[in-house]
Amino acid sequence: MKRLDCKALHYQWGRKGAESTVAQLRKDTIEEDEFYAELWMGTHTRGPSQVKEGEARIPLADYFRDHPDVLGQHERDGVGLQFLLKVLSVGKCLSLQLHPTREQARELHAADQTNYPDANHKPELTIALTNFEILCGFQMPDKILSNLRSHEALVELIGEKVLSSFGATTDEEEKKGALKNIFTQIWTIPPEEIGTLLTKLLSDIFLKEQRSQTDELIMGLSEHFPEDIGILAPLFLNYVKLEPGQATFLGPNEPHSYLSGDCIECMAQSDNTVRAGLTPKFKNVPLFCENLTYRMGGPPIFEPQHLAGGVFEYSPEVQEFAVHKLNKEVSVVQPIAAASILIVVNGSATILPSEGNEEKIEKGDVLLLPQQLGAKLNEKSDDFLAFRAYTPPPKEK
């Protein structure tokens, strides 16, 4: 069992100073004027973790190279960790984005390594630490149609005939195609026309005696991005407010934007993102519109499975990762046939590994647990909360 030193990333959408959970977990000098957005745990080259050996720091990838026995059999032969674990503190919205499939990621990386730095896909699991607000996945078609028809400027842009056709068709693929046409028409209007459209739409919302939740979301986004077409995302996407412990899973080419709150995030090891709004960063709107699944449905809530006292497993249908949540009721950290990373996000406890000495762990501590290493947890505080990520061994056929 080793302790890890992990990197904080500073983006403008993060929370400032000590208000950020990321800053608190980093356990280092906090700069009050700095934005702390993400804490990365893993071997990704943008934010590699380091193993603490006294005063020395060893890159985690190097440690695995020199100690392959720490890894499970399926993680050896140069594969290493297949997941990236993060904590996010969101102060204002992230970009409207999607993550490409594995095949698409390879093609994008080969063509443009600057904007698509990894040749890997990025399915991701989001677990709320606080109330966590997200826009994700397309709403049911009737709701989208109602939202669009509530704004005269959009009806004029799209055309009533197109809207009626979208509402009338019952064929799933035809409905997806109609949604694609509508969404693409709005997102690709000429830049010089965006300001006029948004000014008219925002003015209409402002004059309403009663505003809907969707109206309020659009107004809120416009405060940060007044001339960005991305502020219209609430017309199309589900608004989800996760409570602590609730989760959502986002597969390839599903649209999403985090709005506010703190969360645990686990994903395949990749930093590939295709953006289409709500950001000053590089955007690729045509690719975004082309790649979307246009799958419509309700909010995609992902429920964990209760394994044992105090242990809950989030295990989406991906090969790269699963996550355990551990609360004060847990007494044993079960051995797993894979290396795992554990972060304490609240409270404290003592941990006695099956090989080694008992140590105190507290908020902000990050541990590397070798494959097949179990441990006992004692002296847990009432608010103890930890998360453990690993790559499940392949299932026997």
C-alpha cells in the first residue's frame, strides 16, 4: 500500500480557493485567488500521480513498470491502469461536449493530436458528492417540441413544417433524423446571426410573467456566455439534479454539460472532448452535430449495487473501470485482482492492510492498493466517505 501525490488542474469553471473541494483534498497551500477544478488520480500524462517514498516522488507509471506485481494479470504487459479517477468542483458550467467512440478517437487523434490528445474513447461515470446539476442526453421528443414552439424566434428559424414533421413521425430512426436536422440547423447558423437570435429569445424570456425551469437555465447560462449558441442546450437536454451518492453514466457521443456542484468522475483513460458551446476553447460544431446519437429519453440515472455493509458498487457496462463507495459501515476493504486507487473525501479512519502496518487515513489521502491486497478499516468517523476505482478482471467465458 502506497500513498499518492495527485495533481490539481486549474480551469476557470472551477471553484476558488478554499471553497473548492479539490483544493481541500489536495492538502497543500491553497491560493485563494486560484480556481481549483479537478484532481486527477492515475497515470494520464496531463496529470500523472506520483508515489510517495519518503521525500521522494516516483511517477506512478514508472512505479508500475518497476513493480509489475502490483497490477492484476490483465493490467500487465504494458497496459497499466485503464481508468482515470477525478474529483471535480464545478463553480460554473463546463462546455457543451461529447466524447467520441474508440474508433472515432483513433481517427481524430491521427488527424489532430493538439485538440484530440488520446487515441482512446472516454465513457465516464459521474457520482455526486453534493447536489450536482447536469444537462445530459436528449429529452423526450414531446418536451423538445414544446420547448422549441414556446419561442417564436426558433419557430421562424426552423419552420412549422419541420417541427410538425418531427412531432408526427413515430418511426424512431426518422425521429432521430428530424432531431438531427433541427439541432444542426440551430447550432450551425451563421455567426453574425447568433447575436440577433439570442437577443430576441432572451428578451422574450425576460418579459414573461412566469418563467419555466428551462427559461431560468437559459438565462443563467447567458450570464456567462451571452452570445454563445450553447445557452440553448436546455431546450434539448435533460436537466438532472443528482443528490449525493446518485450517479449518471455517459457513453460515447452523448451530449452533456456539468452546471454546478462537486462529484467523483471515473472514465477510460482519455482526455478527448468534442465541444460545441459554452466555452472559449476550441469547438468543432459540425463534428459534434454529426456524431451525436440523438437518442431521446428521460434523465439517465445510474443506480449502484449494494455489495455488503457500507460498500456500494457502480459498475457500468465498460471494461475499463468500476467504482466502490465506502461509508462508515464498512469494516473490510476486500482484495481485488487488480490495482486500485482509493481516495478519502470525508472523515477519517485507520487502515490495517493484510501486509503492512496500520495507518491513519483522513480527508484528502489517496492510496494505491496492490492487486489482492485486503485491509481492515477501524476507528471510522461518522462522516467517513471514500471511493475506490479499479479495472475489473475479464469475466471467465
